[in-house]
Amino acid sequence: MKQILPCILVVLLAGCQALGPVAGERMLGEWRTDLAGLTLVSVFGAESVTMSGQEPVPYHVDGAVLRFDTPGAHTFAIEFTDRDTMVLTDQVTGTSQVYTRVAD
């Protein structure tokens, strides 16, 4: 029994992690990033993102991949290093951009 208990705990913890929020839900809200010395604020809604007051850009998320619904748009790998830090990595260039959640 002592050998089985750790296995059961590992399976339960893995299951709980799999049931956590998906990337598309975690990224909803207001995020700040610095780009070439400029601070940009992006607001991710359920189907579009508004970047620094510009017109909304539609997007969709498939697993941990973000794709803007615009001609020629790249795809970005989504990674969360913690609750308030999101890293988007361009899958073509490999360039990463770090975003910090704006406090409510």
C-alpha cells in the first residue's frame, strides 16, 4: 500500500493540472509589454485583442498556440511562467515577448 499511494497521488495531481485553465482562458485580460523602449498594453478578449488602443484584431487559440486571424500572421507559442507572466514566442522567428498582467 505504501508503494501504491505515491502513484495515486501523482496521477491525481497530474489530473488536476490537466483540468486547469487553458491558455486561451488564462490570457484574457489586460497585459503590458515593452517593445523597443515603448510600453504597449494589449487587452485580450474572448475573440480579439486590442493593442494600445488600435482596432481589435481577431485571433484564435488552439491548445497553447495563438494565431492572429490576419493575412500572413505568424503563430505564437503561449507559455505562462506564473499567473501574471505570459511569454509569446513567434514560431517562425523564435523571438519571444514577455507580457505582464496589469493589476485589476
